[in-house]
Amino acid sequence: MKKLSAILSNVSAIETIGSTEVEISSLQMDSRKVKQGDCFIAVKGTASDGHNFIPKCIEQGAGVIVCEVLPQELSMNVAYVKVQNTSKALGVLASNFYDNPSAKMKVVGVTGTNGKTSVVTLLFRLFRALGKNVGLLSTVQNQINVEVIPSTHTTPDAVALNALMKQMADAGCEYCFMEVSSHAVDQHRIEGLKFTGGVFTNITHDHLDYHKTFENYIKAKKRFFDELPSSAFALINCDDRNGTVMLQNTKAAKQTYSLKSPSDFKSKIIENGVTGLQLEIDGVEMHTRLIGEFNAYNLTAVYAVARLLDIEKQEALTILSALTPPEGRFDQIVSAKEKIVGIVDYAHTPDALKNVLQTIQAIRGGNENVITVVGCGGDRDATKRPLMAEIACKFSNQVILTSDNPRSEEPNEILRQMSAGVPVTDKRKVITITDRREAIKTAVTLARKSDIILLAGKGHEKYQEIKGVKNHFDDKEELSAMFSEMEK
């Protein structure tokens, strides 16, 4: 329980009606969950406006209403707080309600189109290996030391986020590594959090279904850095042409990492092979089981953060060399007899798919065929669909276009849009199979000894979302079962 006066700290209220000494049992932004003594925050969402549900929430026992527009009829036993932006106020209210947990830890946020999950997961594992108490907020899962908490969003809503951080603080976590999505910044989900550092990995074509323009997408990422305090660090990949844009207005200490440009934390790939990377990081050679240039960037970012958080150089590099990739990120399965290599990867943007396929091309012996199974999600940025197909064709011997979470869209229409990107000269190498299980089965049937099959797009996900229903589906599970069946 918290008094309204306590959670209004640093909230710019335009008007307050009623007692601020009222006790609040919980914060709610979903009217269906409101119960006696709750504070309901009326947020204007993309699908509905919380202001429409204020009367219902009062009927259910809400004691406090936070809104942008006061209702015409006010209830005597309810306190009202009018603010300019309820989404923005929600983050501050949630931080206050949960005793500002982010201020009790060193919180590092990682943003970018690709690499967020890998960077935060590797950071989590590195600091756990150092014997630290650590929290993780990622697309794959949330974690408090050894306790795993399922993840539903890349960045949870402000209430869930602060509730999780309070659990972390109560468990004695010294650090929290979290993904910061562009949606989260735009919707003020991270408002009120105190960051020790921010990391920018890269920015490429994605989420234009939401942001509408690439410029808006960049602005959303940039705002995260604009709002970092002077006590924080802002670490950017300066090989990305938009990296320096992120630093333009930040008050944080500016830091850079790279493989190609001059930077504060520089790495160089010495060897990139099927067994991993031989890297020179900060002047020291090391080997890692992670594969590909994109992982060289991820590891450099992780090393830089460790050093900026005062971890000794050799200690950081020693642990870094032993780390394994997160689930669904260049996950490899090899069939027992035929030695067919299956790679499951979350690559669901043109740039990520290109990175994975270029990595496969770099490590293959030369005669192996590359068979790529790829789709595009429904209700998401449709402009990337032809690009995904075009990239798959460019770097593969055989391409199977298939479903990947069609959601409310018709799978065949998504595949038609993808097919538009197939060059005329590559049409002979492309098969379209709507059913993802059949597509994977076909890829296994087509594969010969030592060939490489890439299942792109779903990675760690354990479902296919079709018409609002999530059906169990696991690329790695499917591929393993088919390899076993093939070799009976």
C-alpha cells in the first residue's frame, strides 16, 4: 500500500481533486483488472482509450483516477489527478510505487535493431560468472539470478517493469541488463527509470508498421540517449552510420566501440570459422565459440560495458571467451550420419538475415548447399517482405518461403508479397510452402551430406500465432525430430 501523495513525487500534475492521503493498493492501466482501492491510469493506447473506461473502474472500486481529461461527473469518494500525458506519468508513478528500484541497481539499457537480446544475455551471463546478483529483461526471458520469468514483450509496460525491478532489488541484484525497444521509448515505458548506461548496437529497416518512417524510428532510439543523465555512459557502435546521431544531444559520457572505425573499444576479427571466432579485443587475442561478424560486434559491446562498469580487463576477457550464445541465436544442430548442419536463428529483419547468411557463407567449406527456410510475421512491417526474399535468394542455393506468425493476416498474401522480391533469375530456386512444418520437412528432404539448413525468423519462439491463437511450434524441436527420423 502506498499513499497517493508518495507516488506523485516528480509527477507534473495539472490539477488534483480530492485527498492525496488516500491509500493505493495497486496501479492498473487495464480496466478489467481494477479492484477496490486501486489507482487507474487512463492511457490512450493504439487500440483503445482508457478514458472511456473510467466510469467502469470507479464502479469496480478504483480510489484514484489519473487522466488527461477529467470526467464531466466527478465521484465524491474518488481522487482525480489530471496530467498532460498519462503514459509519461505512468512510468514515474510506477517507479515511486515500487520504491524506485532502478536507483538501487546499475541498470544498463541496450537498444538497436539487431543484437539487443544477445548483448543483454551475454552481459547477464558474464556478471553471473563474476559471482554477482543480476537481473535480465529480454525478448527471450526475464531472469533474477537463477529464477526464470517468462517474457511477453521486449520491454514490459511500466508497471510490470518496475514490479520486476523491485523483485530484483529485493533479491540483492547489483545489476540489471535490459533490452530497450523503440516502442518502449515511444510509449514512455522506461519513464522514471534511472539508467547507469545505454548501448546502441545498430539501426536498420524494421518496425515501420508502427513508426511509419525510418526517421521516426531513429528518433525513438535517439530519445533514449537524449534522456540519459550526466552520471551515465552512452556507448555506441560507431561503425553504424547512425551511431553518432545517438550521441548528439546526450548528457551522458560518450563512448564508442567498433571493428572498423577508430573507437574507445576496438576489436578485430583474426579468424571466423565453424568452431568460433578468433578475436583481438582491446589489443588482446581471445577465442570464442560464437560465430560471425555480428557476434564480434556483440562481444565488443559486452566487453566495453564490463570495462565501463569497472570489471578488470583480463577477467572480462577470460569469461567472455567461455560464453555461449542465447537460445535461437545461430543455434546449431548437426545430424548424426549425414552431418547436415541445421541453424535456427531469430533473424526477422533484412539486415539480420543478411548477417546470418553472410556468416554461413564465410564458414562453409565451399561445396555445401545452403537451404534457407524463411517467412515474415503478419501485422508487422510489410515493406521488408520482398527484401527478405531477395536477400534469402542472394545468399542461398535453395529458398523455401513459408509462414512465420501470420497473426490476423492471410499467410498466402504475406508469401505473395515476399515472392515479389524474388529476382527473375532466382525463381527456379524458390519453393513456397505455407505450412511451416512441411517447409522444414522439405528442406531436410532436399539436403544432402554436409549441406546447411537455415531456419530463420522464429529462433527462441515456441509458437506459431495464427488468427489470435498461439499454437505450440519450435523450429529447433521440429528440426531435431526430422533429423532423427531421417537417420533411422
